[in-house]
Amino acid sequence: MRLLKFAKGSLVVRKGDKADVLCFLFAGRLQVVDTTANGRELALGYIEPLSHFGELALLDGQPRSTHIVAVEDAWVAVLPSAIALEVMFTEASICAALMRQMARTIRQTNAHLLAVGSTQASSRVARLLVHFASAGVAAEGAGVAAEGGEEPGFDLPPQQVLANMACTTRETVSRILSQLQAEQLLQKQGRQYRILDWDKLIERYFD
């Protein structure tokens, strides 16, 4: 394996490139992005430390399907494809870990498709909130509440990134977040958010 450093804002993977390595993020944070036919950038999600990426193109032999950009300084290790495929197909534990991560990727993609398929911007943003909140719950452990019995808090990406994911503008995202807080459906404490009433949020904003 080779360990590479990428500065914030640099391109780690370019869409259309040949898939000749399996990548592992050791430190930092990466963003998966794509571009529509009219040139609009879509943010599809994040890659967090201790995750691997690039396995889809490695398995089917097709070029890279998205761009991956460093949103902060990052350390990425790359493993040549021949070695990666040999390890993936001979080590059961590694194969199982690969399938789990692919399942997470599919779930995240499904959540994103539901969000962008909603007709109203408020509904798209609400679906993304539920997605990020659910990911936070899963990280804390299923059924585990925060101190005091409250819902665990969760982080949101910057509003411009959230706007790209919801196919809207940053100003619209800001307005919707403020509206949800005014309706006491969403709470912000420091840099974290907390959904106060899941049922009402879904009832009012899911079309």
C-alpha cells in the first residue's frame, strides 16, 4: 500500500478514471460529488475515516463513477487492484466488511434519491435531516438516547453542501432550517442538531 496526502479542496478520484486501486481513508474527510448534464454539482455524501472506497469500479471493471474531493486535509492509502481483488476473494472477513459497506452505500443512495425526488424543497431538506439524524442514531447505537433521555444530536454538512444534496439554494436551506426551529421540530445546540418531534416532521414535510 502507498500512503498519499491530499490537501483540502484537491481531487482524490476523478470521474471516468481507470479503477486500478482500492482506497482507504485514514484521516480527514472526503466528499462524493457528481455533475448533472447542465453542469450543476450534486453532493452525494461523505467518506469518513477508516472507510474504504472505489470498490464498485474495482469489481465491475468500469471507470470511476463519481468525483471524490477532500473537504479537509486527508491521508489516503491505495492498494493495487490485483492485490485488492485477491484479498477480497480469499479472506472471508474482508469480503463481509466489503459487503456491509456496499449495503450502507446503497441505503445512502436510496435516501438521497428519495430526497431529490420530493417535489417541495422543504420536503427534500426534511428527508436529508432524517437521513443524517438516523445515521447519528446508528453511530450511537440503536435505541441509545443521549444524556437525559433526549434524542442524540447529529451534525449537518455546510448549508451549501446541504443545498447541493437537496437540489436547491443555500438561502432556501437556511430559511427551512429556521422555519423548522421556529415550529419546534428542530433544535440547534452549538454545531449539532436534534429532531424534537419525528412524527410531526414527517407528517408535515414528507410529500
